[in-house]
Amino acid sequence: MAIAKMKLINISAEKEYLDDVLLKFVDLDYFHPEPAVKFIDTVHGLTSMDEENPVSEVLSRFKEICSDMDLDLPNIAMRDKDYDLGGMKNYMENVYQRFQDANRVRKDLQTVIQENKDALVTVKNIESIDLNLDDLFDCKYIKFRFGRLPLDSVEKLRYYRNRPFVFKSFSQDDTYSWCIYMTTEKYEGDVDNVFSSLYFERIRIPQFVHGTPESAAQTLLDEIENDEKQILHVDDVIEKLKGECREEMAKIKGELEFLDRTFVARKYVVGLGQRFSITGFVDAADVERLKETFRELEEVEIEVRPAHSDKRLDPPTKLKNGWFARPFIMFVEMYGIPEYDGFDPVPIVAVIYSLLFGMMFGDVGQGIVVMIVGVLLSKYKQMQLGDIMVRIGIFSTLFGFIFGSVFGNETMLDPLYHALLGLEEKPINVMSSEFIMPLLLIAVGIGVVLNLFSMVLNMVLQHRRRDMGEFWFSQNGVAGFVFYGAVALGAVLTALFGIPVFNVFYVLVLIVLPLLLIFLKEPLTRKLHHGKLFPDGFGAFFVEGFFELFEICLSYITNTISYLRVGGFVLSHAGMMMAVTMIMEMSGGIFAVLIGVFGNILVMCLEGLVVGIQVLRLQFYEMFSRYFNGNGIAFTALKEE
């Protein structure tokens, strides 16, 4: 449970072996490469091997084709440096052309079917009229237009009563009126223009339709059925085409993706005259694995150096945590990445977050439900949050046994306490008036302990960095620790045990002196580095330092009081479940069961979310702000980019 130790790796060889190296390099999922620009900008003569990627355009076109064809391809790993990019491009374009030809036929058939279906509706509308369609359309002086008109346009026809046309509506649906209008040959253009302005959609009766409307309807039905069979045949052709090309297209996909990655990887290659090099970081535990990967390439040299051997590069941070702490990496990364020379806060976050959440959400039944939901989310949705829910659910269950609550029932565990501890009822009654004040004091005490613990972590970190000014004089250093600890200890001894520790010596040495050191932090730090105490004069320093000291003292108070929310949410959770229980008792019967179920669900969703956010807030603002800056660089392997 720490930050993995890194080794700086340099892979070099003659340029003629670049493709061989890249074939293996792009598959390394444990190598953090450094861009070539970090080196060529600092050393004259070095060049970047990055070049225009000829594969990216072909790969983009390949993805478009697969998307249009709805082609689901298996993943096939291809590793061939003697690739034929032109051949791959020709093959996929040929396949796509065949698909387009078939798809064009399918779309044409769909258009014809829809036109015939519209014509069928029109023919059925005039089925009751005893006439011959051929005679109707052979009229020379009277013009007929079958079609459909939007319903709102039908109302607007009254504005055109003076125009020479006859309008007849056969039927209506939710949107259109299926209709006919008639006019003379002389006014054909004028009337057509009027109906066009009203969004009239003309439906033409196909030329192959003859005879009575009844026989015409049957002809259209036969034609529609025949065209639908043709569509099924075209679908078979398309599916056969997909089946024929699937394996070859999958190979092309694997080849193009691999080649694309090799060209992208060239931005990490530095040209050294006739040679090249690739530099990056590897977990010390993976060094031998890296050497084994390139062992068959005897021309390749692998140099292993300490992580800080190149001052131009900052080692990345790779966190290594056990089963319990690993999911909480998500929370730490939300704030930032630990520095390589720092320490891993993930185990601290895991323990403290779980403890505080369990205390604020203590219920046996609800804790078990949270665990079950977490397992399901983790298993079926692969959500990291599900793994966190499993762990906080365990602690909620444990604190539920301490508080004696099972889905809000405060007496269910009494037999257990009697059997194990010989008690008549649970030892802690959260809602008891005698317990409220001790609970709030305990919450403040937790805050004091965690704040002091955060200061210790900061002191360790600053001492490791040799930043002695921050170590000795900062508000989170030795001076701050002594001041805050002395005030807290004095308050506890005086209030709880009646021991008067706030005498002159105690106040001057443990409170006033540390506070003065915090006030003089900047000049004392400059003095440690042999600088002037007050380069800009004491007056300007005093005004600025006074207000900063006032803000620091205020932050000690607010940081401590902030932990009152721990006790507050313990009471809030118990109070909400008491309200649910009271409503259940007043309802009775099946309604009591329903209220109990929905009440618990509401409390778990609402308060669980709020408690989770509040605990995370305590981690970020009250603890991380004291010892963690999150300015590190995340370890990112080439395959993860």
C-alpha cells in the first residue's frame, strides 16, 4: 500500500530497427513514455521521429464504412510490419460499393412500396364509386388530383372559395385529410399552385393500375407483396456480403488499429543521428519483464537508471493498494495525484471514510442493503463506486450493532445484547437526551484527532522534502501542532477533569510562543536560507501577517467545529428512522409494511448520498488541505492513452 518505485528506462537501437521496436513497444501496458519534445528542445541535434500518420485517414474511413454497414467485427490482433495499406483500402471500398449498390436497391424498393401503399389508400377511398380508372385519367378537360392535405390546411380552403375547383375529403387520420380536387384544364396551374401553398401532397396512381378501384386495389396489394419479397431477397444479399467479408474486415481492423498506434507512438521516439531512443518510466518490479520482451532483438539496448537521474523528467505516480483501499483511489484522483516523492493517502482515506460513514449511517439492515447493492453494481456494471459501497456497508452494519438499529427498529437486537452482554436493552440510545451532548463532544474530539494526525503527516512530508520552514513554523507544522494540541488538551483537562492547566507557563510556552512562530514563519524561513528577516520592512509585514494569523486561528476553529456534522448526521439518521417507525405504528397492516419499505429506501437514497458527500468534504477540506497537494503525474501506459 504505497507508491510504486520507478526506474527510468532508455530503449535505443539503430533506425533500421525502429519498426521492430515499435511492434513490441505499442503493446507495453506497464511503460510510461515521455514525449520526444521534452528532449529535442534542450539538446541541439536531436530530432523527433514523429511524422504524418497515413493510417489515421484510412482508419477513419474504415470506421465510417463499418458504421454504415452495421458491421460487428471480432477483435483480431494483427502484427505485420510489411503491410499493404493500398490493398486494405481497395478491399474495404470494394465491399462498401457492393453494399451501397444493394442498399440503394433496397431504398428504391421501400420508396416504391410506400408510394403504392399511399395509392392503395386513395384507391380504397373511391372503391364505392362505380367507374373505370382509365376513363377517369383520360379526361381531357377535367383534371383530377388525388393526395392528402394537412388538417389545418383544410380549414384554410375557405379563403379560396372564389377559385374554380371542387374539393372532396374521403377520410381523415390524426394528421391528414385524404382527398381529391378537380378543376378544368384552363385553371389547372392556378389551382395546383393554391394547393401546393397549402402543403398538398399529391399521390399518383401507378400506370400499371387499370380497371375498377376494386381490381386496382388488388393489383396494388400484389405489387406491394412482390416488392416486400424483393426487399427480403436484398436483405439476404446484404447479410451474405457481411458474412463473406467479416473475417477479412476484422483482420483489416486489427491491422489498421495496430499501425495507427505505431505511428502515434512515434511522438515518443527521439532521433540520435543514425540511432533512436525511447525514454520512459517502468515500475521497478516490471524491469525484467521489459527486458524479456526485447530479448530476441539483440540490436536493442535497454538502459535502466534511477527515477530521478534525468532532471528534465518528473517520475509519474503509480499507486499500489490492497483489496480494501484500492477502490478509494477514485476519491483521491478526484482531488489530485500524489507526488512521486510523497506518500500514498489512499489507505488513510479508505479507513477514515469508512469509519465516518459507518458512524453517520449506522444501521444493520441498511448497511447490509448497501453492501448488496454495491456487490451488484461492481459485478454487473463494473462500477468502482460499487466496491466502495461494499466497504462502507460493512462499517454501517458494524455501527448498526453498536447503535442497536435494524431498518430503524431500535429493539430488535435487545435479545442479542442480553445473550452476549447480559443487558436488558442496547447500551447506546442515540436519541436519548443524555447521549446527545457526549455524542457532539465525541464528534469534535474526532475532528481534533484527525486534524492533529493530518499535521503529523504534513510534518513527515515536509521533513522528507527538507522544507524546514514549513516543517517548523507553518500552521500545519511543529508550531501549529503544538499550539492546536495545547489548546485542545487544555480544554479537555479543564472541562472534563477540572485540572487547571492554563497557567502562565503553559500559555506562554505552548500557546503564545507557537503562535508567534507561525506569525514569523516567512522571515524565519528566509533566515534559515540566510536571507533578510524583513526585506520590505517590518510595518508591511506586520499588517499582512496579523490578518493572516487571524485567518489561521479562525481556520483552526472552523476546521474543528466542522466535525460536528458527524454527530449531527448520527442524530439525523436516527431521527428520520424514528419518524418512519412512528408512521408505521400509526398506519398498521399492509400500509405499515409499505411505509416501512419506502421509508427505508428514501432514507438510504437521500441520507446515504448526503452523508457520502459530507464525509468526502471532510476528507478534502479538513484533511487534504493540511498535507496533500495532488500535484503529481499519473502513471499512464501507452495502451491507456
